[in-house]
Amino acid sequence: MRLVTHNMLQCHVRGCNVNNYPLQLSEVEIEIQETEFNSQFLRSMIRKLEWSALINSAREIGITTLPEVLPDDFDEDFLRNIHRVLLETHIQQGKMTCPNCNHVYLVRDGIPNMLLNESET
Amino acid sequence: MRLKELESSLQDLSGFDEPKITLEQYCTTPHLAARMLYTAHSVYDDIESKVVADFGCGCGILSIASNLLESEFNMALDIDLSALKIAQKNCSNYEVEVDFVLADIKSDSLYQWKNKVDTIVMNPPFGTKTDKGIDMIFLKKALEIATTSVYSLHKSSTREHIKKKAKEWNVDCEIIAEMKFDVPMMYKFHKKKSVDIEVDFFRFSKKESRN
Ligand SMILES: C[S@@+](CC[C@H](N)C(=O)[O-])C[C@H]1O[C@@H](n2cnc3c(N)ncnc32)[C@H](O)[C@@H]1O
Ligand SMILES: [Zn+2]
């Protein structure tokens, strides 16, 4: 799971509707896998992501290089860094905790498990 | 990549180890999968450089086909971990990257996926007696999320119902192809191993995205 995908995960325990995003990452194991750089794609993707959620999540996995506020123009250095963070950083193992209800979702072998048991949905 | 090449390169995928009948686990054939994705790519330009999601990805054939046609970011979800593990292995054999999520389309709102995914491709379960209408749940969710279009397979016998729903949901729909599909038997009391059913290959598109 990469941070792009993590940026789309939200707690869905029944009744947990506010402050349930982003899921807090902890006890993570990370792997870097290089992939082709495409600046045009990054430019459009960055605007679609929730930036403040992204910088929080990045910080939780030890990445502190993202600016607090999304810059107006993206220079090459910024895009290269974003490429690394969004597309090359894979969370292989870890815990994702809902900031509201504390439900824990696990990431195992790169796959986040968003299933709930019946009493929770 | 040409259609023929795409189809032949999809031949080497592994299928389900122990298909779960209740989840309607069977693979789209390389022939069909190649045609679905090739059409989405060459006629509608909905794949190259796009964010593509695959709902009920099974062993991942649609995501892999999409990758081979140069989609930029692929996400695939399924309710079954063992299917995702096979899909993961298939992807590493093909050297393509897909982010997998273990999730249930029926209960997960996928709220944050909205507006981040361009195109959704899927071969949803058609729904058995106990799980009627599950393909419509897949379709509704896919249409809420995709910014551009959804490609999906549905039983031809439900064609009018689907067209009616598309109208109700304010999306355009067109049938790209009608096909026969060899579906493994989902009901225990049937004697035959599989049946041919007629299936429509639909493209649904958001009206807003037309300009
Ligand atoms: C007909 S198979 C298609 C598999 C694959 N997409 C392909 O084209 O070869 C349907 C898939 O949907 C998955 N599925 C069934 N119910 C689901 C649900 N509620 N949520 C997510 N996936 C589901 C099954 O596990 C199965 O892999
Ligand atoms: Zn929660």
C-alpha cells in the first residue's frame, strides 16, 4: 500500500462518522521500490489528495520533508520528492488506528484490511 | 500494444486456487479482458495515464491488462484475501504495480475514493438467489466514485433494468458488446458444470465529464 491509497482509507465502523480520517499509521515497515517518474501525472494527482492528511501520514512514517502548505508552483525538486513519497514508498506492515473510535485496521504483506465483522458494520 | 499482443500476454496469469462459489469467483478470460481494456483505451482513452480501480479484482486480470496499457496508478479491491494474494503474485510476475485493498463493496462507503479515481473496470458478481442485486451495488458505488467512466459486465437479461437505473442516476450508458460467457455453475442443484450466459459489456460515463 502506498500513501496515495492510504489517503483514501477512512474508518467505517457503524456510527463512526466524524474525525474518522486519516487513519493513524504506527508500527510500520516500509519498502522503497523505484518506479518511473511522470511529472504530469503527479501534478494532477497532488491536487486531488487531501494534503493535510497526507503530510500527517507521511510524518507518522518518518517522512518530514513535505511542506505544511501545498506550494502554488511545483518545481522539479518538489515533484521528485513527492514521487518518492507517493509512488515509491510502500507500507508493507503496520497498524492503522481510527482517530475517533480507535478501531485498528492492519496492513499485512502490503494489503490493508478494511473488513469489519458483522457487529461493527 | 495491439489487441492480439495484449490477449496473448494475459495467458500466463494464475487463477483462483479454490474458487469460492458464494463469491462468484471465476476469472474473466484473457480474450474478454483484453477486449474490455483495449476498447476502454483505444476508443475512449480512459486508461493511459489514468488512475484506474478494479472492484472485485479476483486474480487481477483487469488491473494487469490496464497496467499493460499504461495506466498510471492502479488500485484493486476484493473481499477475499486469498484472491488478493494470487493477484499480488500475478502482478509481481508481470512486474506491474497495483495497490490492493481488502474490503467489502457492500459495507465500505469508500467515501474518500470519490474524485480521486478516473476509471473503474469490473466484472462484478451477478448475484445469486441469496445475494440478489449485488452487481447493482457494485455499479452504484463505482459510479459514485469514478470521475470519468465505469466499464462493467452485466447479464443481458437485466439490460432494461440497468438502462433505467443509469437514467435515474443521471449517467450515460452504452452497450459496447454483447457476449456469451461461460460461467461456472453457482447453484448446487444444477447438474452441469458451467452454463453459457449472455452478458452485456457496458460503458457508463458521467455527464459532467463531457465537454
Ligand atoms: C466474477 S469474479 C471477477 C474476478 C476478476 N475481476 C476477473 O475479472 O477475473 C467476482 C469477484 O468479486 C469478488 N467479490 C464478491 N463479492 C464482493 C464484495 N462484496 N466486495 C468485494 N469483492 C467481492 C469475488 O471475490 C471475486 O473475486
Ligand atoms: Zn472509527
